[in-house]
Amino acid sequence: MADTVLEVKGVCKKFRRGEFHNSLRDLVPALMSSLFRGGRSQELERREFWALRDVSFSVQRGEAVGIIGGNGAGKSTILKLLTGIMRPTMGSIRVAGRVSAVIEITAGFHQDLTGRENVYLNGAILGMTRQEIRRRFDEIVAFAGLEEFIDTPVKRYSSGMYARLGFSVAAHVDPDVLLVDEVLSVGDYLFQRKCVERMNAVIAGGSTVIFVSHNLRELANVCHRSVLLDKGRVKMVGPTDEVIMAYYRAGQKDRAADAERGVLITEVTTHDESGPRVEFETGSTLGITVHARARTRHDDMTLVIQIVDENQYPVFDTCTQRLGGGAITLDGEQTLKCTFELDLNLAGGMFYVNAYLHRYLTDLPYDAWSCAATFFVKGPVEARGIVALHPRLVERHVSAAASGVLHSRRDDSSPASSPRRSASTT
Amino acid sequence: MLDALRELVAHRELLYVITWREIRVKYKQSVMGMLWAILMPLVIVAAGFIVRFAFSRISGKPLAMSDLTSVAVKAAPWAFFVAAIRFGTNCLVANSSLVTKIYVPRLIFPISAVLSQLFDLVIAGVVISVIMLVTRTGVSLQLLWLPLLLGSLILLATALAIMFSAASLFFRDVKYIVEVLLTFAIFFTPVLYDSSVFGSRAPLLLANPVSPLLEGLASAVVLHQCPSLPWVSYSVACSALLFVAALGAFRKVEPYFAESI
């Protein structure tokens, strides 16, 4: 198609595992041995691994495409190939126009330079001209909210200020193709929202965005289409919500088929007294039952359950050890069933249950299952957020309108700014 | 080769900013700041004076003023040459976060390393001009050799910086080898003495491509004589060839930088 901005065709990328010669002392013997054995040694081939295999997809102008996949699926490798940091072992990549990567937004920073100097430095590294930077300087600083500290060396910045300045520069480059990797986790909630808005503005401005994130809800907000990667191969290309569903499903199917693990969590269900259930009311009792099976003997285990919200943010976790259950030992082909009961003081929303089998007293996981179960909470209308803190209004006092116009106006606007409070009195 | 140069021209702003960063960072948070740029060449020139003074005492030959100025004229470019290579060798490893995380033409790093040292040479040049004014060295048409001689020296330093920077990215040993070579190179280069000291063996010394350039500088600037044409052309040819070779080699291994660093 004429308006294809980015085309990845049959791309493979090979890496070598382990350490390779970083000093001549290692190289010389290695060269000698390969000389005598002739050709490539088998050992070398065993140490190679393919981070990407035959990856192909294309992106149209103005499109936002997400890349989804577990750890080690090859997401970052793809971005590194797209920026030109690395070259593919096979296949071709064609990008039309200026590529800007919001990958390591602070990589170009120099600790000893001031914020102002770093804006110029980083802007130039990301491909802006000095004139462009000068023109947008105030905008960049205002976006980061660092007007007061711009002449302070960045080594005195907090990590949040540091990252915000980095993102702000990167966000003002006006690229043809913007690559974003897991950076929206910087800054507070307001800054993250500003970032998403900025990305949407970049897309609306006709730029193309490639977005890599584990925060799937954010990814779904920005991208219409996504690519699902699994162990370096493209599993699916399609509308983002379908790809996200396929991604979750793949995780569960893998588990059932996985015969290599010595011990395995086989089933996680949520229920109440009457049986399995996925919808709960705030304040009710949530039952979680976990089944596990051992293929070989495992001593000293502890079972951890964790509840995360839809952004994968941990809300709560507990384990058999902390609940006084002691160490769990399973012999081969023995099964385990644990049932937990939780007071569900959560506000309304969707939550996931993660389950882990750890070695007792350490965090070494034998088995981990993320998003093993999903449940919904119907919360009370008066509380929003993650937790239900059971709010009660104990006083609502509006002062007498005696001291002039100014005061009474302020009193009027105060209930309006917190609608919940005014609502509960009517 | 042309591609590489074209890419550099396209990224000249970045080259400028990175060079500016190197200069800026070097003198940040130091009490004397930019004064260091003047002090370092002064120290080298002073060392040269002492050596020449000792020479003349031992050999019994009287010390001419032109001897002292020619030491100054040779010592400052030599200091630049050594610093440029030392700094250039480490530049890619020092910028590893940029090499592995953001794409920029990597040639920028060794070149800006050389350019930032050039800044010090310019300042040293001012100091030397003052010395020459005080010693009434005078000027002549031979000064027109200056651009060619200095340009060739810069080209040679850049070529070596490019080569060693890539080599030390793959093999950290290179850094130590270069360090040793640079420490002892002053004995094989006519900086504190003249190649004529060696009589018929002088060509051995002049085979070091830096030597004819330094001697040429001294003769053009201090003695107002035309530099030895065959030797200067030899050096210029060496510099140009090395530069082309370095550029080619660098381009060839550049794709493997990010995964090998």
C-alpha cells in the first residue's frame, strides 16, 4: 500500500547466550580451537538463540499499533531493530521518515549538566535541531513541570523529575514514527494521563505509534491494532481487545500442556458458600480455592495468593505460611487443595487472582500463575477507587452567609467541587 | 565512506552538541574550570623547558631561545594528540547507554572526542602565541603550512580514535594497550628533542607519522623554514590512508556494537 510507513518483513534476530569474548585473552584460545576443529563448533550453535523468528507486519500512516507478549517474547528486540540500534540477522525493515524512540528516555542525560543543558542534549540525540529545541523549550519544561529546577544539575533531581524531563523531551520531537516502550509508568497519575493525552495528540497529528507495554488497559486505550508475540514469533495480528484476550487464553493453555514443571498450580477458582462465583458485593466473603499437583517430591513450599486490579497493580497478598499453615510438602503425584476466605473490602471493579508456589521462607518461585482467575466486585455508589473504606458523613456544616459576598461565594462552590458530599445530603 | 560522511553532515547538530557536552562536563564542578585548559599545556611546556635546559647543561651547548619555543610549539599539539586518542579510545564504552539504547551515528562519539580535545589545543595555541610574542619569534609566510600540518595531525588522531574506540568496545584490553603505547610514545617522537639528535638514524624516528608533523610545525613557526617536503607528504598520506581505513572498518563493525558492548 502507498501509505505504509513501516514494514517488517521476515525478520529474524539471533543472539548468543552467555558471555562472549570481551578480552583478547578469551578470544585467542577460542580462535585457535575453532581453527583446529574447523568451522563452527557445536558448542557455539548451542549457545545461539533466536530472539525473533520470521516476524512480519506493517503499519499504516497515522496508525497506533501495540506489541503484546510475555517476558522474552521479543518485544524490546523489535523496537531496537526498528530504531536501528541493532540490525536483523535476516529479513528487512523499512521505515519511512523520522523515527523517535521513547525507549530509554533518560539514556542521553548527563548527570553533571543542568536540566536546561540536558534538554538541548537529549533533544539533539533524539533528532531535533537546536532551533526546534529553542522554539519548544518552554513547552517541554512546562510539560515536565520543572520550571523552577531547570537550572539545577539533573543529578540532584528525584527519579520522578528525571524521568518526567526525559519523557517531556521525547514527547516533543514530532516524529513520523514514535516508538514507546513501557515508559508511561513514570510520574504520578496526573502525569501519566498527560502522557496518554500527548500520545493521542501525536496520533491525531498524523504520526504513527508503536507501543509496547505490560499495562494492557493503557495499550488498549491508545492502540486499535496489536501484534501478539510469543517466543519471538508472531502469534496474531488484529484488533487490540481480541489480541489481549488471546494473550490471556494462551497463558492458561500453556499451563495445562506444560509437562516440564515439577509442581504445578492446576486450578484457581473464586466462590462463595453456595459455589463458584465471579461476581461479588463489596463486604461479602470471597472464597479462593487453589489446586496444585506435584510430579516430583517438593519440600517446604508455601502457597501465595495475590489480588491485583485491572492495571495489574497489587492490591493484596497473603500466603499459607503467614496464615500459620506451615510448610507444605508434596510427594510425586500428590495433590494440594487450599481454600482461603477473604473479607472483600474492595470498591467496584475487575480484579485478578495471581497464585504462586514459593519455596518456604524465600521468594524462589516453583510455579507462578498470573491472572489465574478473574472476579468482579459490585461496589457501593458512594465509594470509588480500589478499596472500600466504608465512608460515613458525620458533619456537613455551611457557615452563615454573614461576612460578605466573597465568603458566601466560596461556600457555594465548595460542595460543588465534591459532588459526593452534596449528593449525600440531598 | 561517502555514506558515513553524509550521515555525519546530516547529524552535524548532534556532533556539535555532543562535543559541547564533553567540553562542558570536563570543566564542571571544578574550582578552576576552564583555567585547566590553559594550565595543562603550560605544564607540558614547562616540562619541555626543563628537559631542554638539562640537555644543554650536559652537552655543554648553549641554550637558544628558539629551542625553547620549538618545544612549546611541539608539546602542545602532542598533548592534544595523546589526549584525543586516550579520550577517543574510551568514548564508545563511556557512552554505552547511548550506544545500546538510542540510535545515533556512532562515528559521532570518537569524532566529538577529538573535537573536544581540539578545544584545549586552541586555548593552548593562544598561550603559545603569547610566548612567541614575548620571545619575539616573529612571523613569516611559512605559517601557511600550519593548516596542512595541524589538519593532518587532527586527521591522524581522528583515525586512531575511530579505530581504537571500536576495538576497545569489543576488547577491553585495547584500552590498556593504548595507554601503554601513549605513555611511551613520547620517547619515540621528537617532542622534547629534535630528530637531528639521532644523526643518520633520524629517519627511523621520522617513520612515526607524527614526527614529521611536529618537526614541520617547529620549523615553520619557530625557525621560519620550509618543512621537509618528502616527510610531510609521507605523514599526510599516512593520515589520509589511515582515516579511510578506520572509517571503513568502523562502518563494518558498527551493526554489532549494541550486542557486543
